[in-house]
Amino acid sequence: MLTVAALLALLAPTARAEDPWGLPRELEGVGIDPRPNAQLPLDAVLRDEQGAVVRLGDFFDGRRPVVLILSYYRCPMLCGLVMDAALDGFKQLAWAPGEEFEVVTLSIDARETPELARAKKESVLAALGRPGAERGWHFLTGSERSIALVSEAVGFKFRYLPDRNDFAHAAGIFVLTTDGRVSQTLTGLTYDPRTLRLALVEASDGKIGGFLDQVLLFCFHYDPKSGTYTPVVMNIVRLAAGVTVLCLGTLVGTLLWRERRQARSAARQPSLTGTP
């Protein structure tokens, strides 16, 4: 069961100062403020689950998009729910971390260690059950400064609660472009596979996915309010018109080709009334 604080944190991404009932004081300033196209600090210094010093930019190869998950490894409630939701979405994709996309999980608690990150990685990958995913799902820790640089870039606002020795934060993940910019911010605790797939294709600028994915992206755009890709009526009309014109052109071309072939065939037949 969700704690009261966790339940309220879920509402934080859409909370506004004018809400008549407001939020508890401890959750003031907590939420997700989507920042499309914001550049992440690729030179931010972090540590991977083995304790090696890395930079955020090491996980962007210019071809594969990156899913960023901000959480902390000893979180008693909400982080686990976010991770479970991400796992559920990834399991339903035909794609896998390390192949078509990368995943970076960064702890927002600067006190956490690579040992904690390694233990979390082992449990998460066991739940995912995709051989080779360990190469594409990275669990990082960092200093307060590095964490702040990354979280501020994507609009992830959290707050440390000293009385409870934990963090108030909202639920969401971030889909990043191949060069480290925010493409889509998916909030809440459900990341359905179609939304994830289209978000990854869009973030890759067509470097992954197929022709059908491109058609779907032409007809559907991400709606932050619903958290899904919704139809773009005018684009669907344009596509339908284009398909109709193409079909008519193909039909006319086929009829003309048949007519000419029949005319050439008739011209080659010997005359029935001429002199042998």
C-alpha cells in the first residue's frame, strides 16, 4: 500500500500553487517540470556500479537513445514502483537494453555507494531476464553537485526529508536523444510498450525502428497530459490522401500499360485480308 507521502508525490508532477487543497509542506517544490530539448550535462562525473569513474556522456553513442531513471537504491516505496513499471514496459518490448537503447539509473542520494548500485543492478536484471542487458543498463552514483546538475537539467525536483531520512520525489522516467537531450518525459507509474517504443524511435530520430514506426510517429504525437501518443487528425488525413493519390496513380498507370501492351500485340498480328 502506498504511504501518504508517496501517494502525494505521485500528484506532484501536476500540482499547482492554485490547488485548493494544496500539498504538505514537506512536498513543496517536489515534482517533475518537463523540459523538452534540454541538454543534459554530459561532462557530469559519476561512478558506475563497479566504482569506476565515468561521465554521463559515456552512455550516449550517437545512435541509441537513452532512458534515464532518477531514484535511490534504498528507497522504501516509490522508487521500487517506478522501477517495476519500467521493467514491465521493457519486458513487453521486442527490444532490449544494450541493443536498441540504453538505460541509465542514477541515485539521487549522494550517500549511496557503488556497492548498493551493484546489488540493485543484479536484482533488476534478474527480474528483466534479458541476456546481455547488463551491458546496456547502468546503475550510477554521484556527488551532490553531479546529481543536481542532472536532475535540474531534466526538471526532476526532489527534497530530502531529514526527519524521515528519505527523499520526497515524483514518479517518472526520461527518454533522451542520442546526443543527450530530453525528448520525452513519461510521468506516472505506467509506461505501456507502444508509448515506450514510439518515444524511443522519436528520440533516436529514426535510427532505430522501421517504416511502420515512422508512419505511426507521423500520425501520433505524444500528449503529456494523457501520457500516451494520441492521433494527429490532420496528419492522418494527409496520409490517407497521399495513399489515395498513390493508389489512383498506380491504377491509372497499370491501365495505360495494359492498353499499350494490347496495342503493340495487335500491331504485330498478321493481316487477315492482305496478300500472303
